Amino acid sequence: MLKKLVQPYKGISKEVWYLALITLINRAGAMVIPFLSLYLTKYMGYSMGQVGWVMTSFGLGSVVGVWLGGKLTDIIGYYKVMVVSLFAAGIVLLSLQFLHSFWFLCGGVFMLTLVADGFRPAIYVAVNAYSKPENQTRSITLIRLAINLGFSLGPALGGFLIANVSYAGLFWVDGFTCIAASVLMIRLLRPKKAVLKTESESEIKATKLPYTDGPYLIFIASMFLIGFAFLQYFATIPLFYNKVLGLDEQHIGWLMAMNGMLIFLFEMPLVGLYERKKSKAINAMLQGMALLALSFLVLNISLWVGVAILGMLFMTLGEMLAFPFSNTYAMNRSKRGKQGAYMALYSMSFSFAHILGPNIGLHITDKYGFSATWYVMAALMVVAGVLLFSVYKKMEK
């Protein structure tokens, strides 16, 4: 039994393990974002509409940050981008707690994601540099495990801090863990060039920029819709838990921690199972989308607290299938010398979702109620599935 649990982790390089440790420390302090909508409504007194615009600022900063991170990754390398991104994010987080006016908050949140999300395309390129081709999916999954273990610790600690100290504690802890992660990276890792795959002459001639790669753009549109719906778990759903189900911040933190812990325990074995079955990445993603749709639909069944747990379970399973294999598909589709551009576009799909998803979700909820929002998100998952299936048919041809 122990051998089966350890098997998926064999062959992963020590540098990827170091990256996972750095990511874990960084994400363990990531407790501001899950509580941002509650912080702005309960503590700062803003309306749902205003919170929606703050979250749009979050998304705009993310788009600019990911685009800039991808460009800089191709120019100066992933290593410098990651170190600067982590350190700068810590400084902005420490400053954000002192901003109170609406427009200053929008600007502060924009700056936060601008500097923080430059990290995202860079870490994908770093994984490619530090791992062998046959270990890419598992290396990516290990990074996701670190993110989710940190995310299981972060909201739980965040809920505890809010209940026993104050909201200000979130910003102090989150800021210092980002700075600590940047220092640790300098101490543990040295930059290494990515290994470029050997391509035939015909493949080199067929090389395209990601913006001219038709199937990849359809895939990106599908990822945008997944991100649009998934981000409700950081905007409208915490408000649903609080306002409709009556859960306080500490219980919401534990519920979100359950998501991270389940992913930490089961995502690697699940990915290993799908790899052994030689399942295609798009098939796994389609199954994940179906589960994400169910995670929203069950919230309309009852006002019993158990539906929140059931919805979180469906969402977690869907996330474990949709995201690791979408990362792998994007990396495999990236072209020689354009890895930063391809992975930046992949990350930007979620950044654009940040711009529209929380804002539209909160406005739909404000006007039509939570039930309408859940039906809309489930419908978007169906559309995303249709788009992804069209990519599958194109690839089959």
C-alpha cells in the first residue's frame, strides 16, 4: 500500500521538490484572497456591486501581470521573474491593509495581482527546466499539491486570525510569507536552462505564435469559461456560505481547507491512475467540467449545510481532473522558444476570468439571487465542454 502511494513521486527532480516547498510556504500565507469579498462587505462596508469592481481590478492586474511575466520570462528568464514577483507581492500585501477609499483599494488590488501573477507563467517554464519530459505532468501536479496544501492551511489559519485577532493579521502574515518564499528560493535554487525538444524541419516550419494557433485559442476560450465559474468559489460562494447558510469566517476557512487537503491527499494518485490508463488530457478535462457543473447545481437542492460540503467535494474532484491535465496540454502545445508566450496566454485565460467572473457573478446574485448564479455557472461548464470537445475532434483529424 505504501509503495503505491510513493510510486507517483518517484523520478521527480530535487529542484522541483524545492519549487514545491517554496510554493507551499508562499501559499500557506495566502489567506487574503479567500476572505477578500467578506472583508470588503463586512469590515469595509462596501456593497456587492462595489466588491465586484474591486475584483475586476484584481483581474485587470492579473492580465497585465501574467502578460508581463510571460514577456519577461522569455527575455530575462523565469528565475529572476519569480524572485522579484514573490518579494514585490509581499511588500504590496503589507501595504494593502492601510488602503480604505474605494479607488485606492482598486489600485492596490490591481498592483497586488500585477506583481504576484508574473509568477505564474514563470513557474511553468521553471518546471519544464527542472523536470524530464516524462515527468512533466507529475511535476506540475506536485506544484499543485504544494499550492493546495498551502491553500488548505491558509484559509484555516485565516479564519482563526479573523476570529481571534483581526482582519489586519491576514495582510501581515500573507506579506511576510511571500517575502520568506523569495529568500528561500535564492538560497535553494539556481537557474537552469530549459531543455528544448528536438523538432523535425516540418514542425519548425509549422511553428506559430500562440495567438495564431486555432485549436489552442479554442482551448483557451474553454479555460476562460472554467475560470469564470471556478472563481465564484472566491467571490459569491463565501457570501452564500455566510448570508444563506449562516457560516462564519472560521467555518468557511475550514470548508475551503477541506478542498486543499483532499487535493493534497488524492490528486497525485488520481493523476497517476489516469496516466497509467493512458487517458487523453482532454477526456480527463471533460470529466472535470461535468463535476464542476454538478458542484453548482447541488447548491440549489437545499439550504442544508451538507450541500455546501457536497458541492465542495464535486468541485474538488472536478478541479483535480481539469487543471493538471489542462496544464499539461498547454505545455505540450507550446512551441520551441515561445514557452513563455504560450504559458502566459494560458495563465491570462484565468486572469481575464478574474476581470469578469467575480464581478458578473456578484451582479447576477445582487439582482436575481444566488440560485440564478449557480444555474448560469453550470450552463457555462456545458459550453466549455462543447468547445473542448471541438478541440478534441480537430486533434483527431
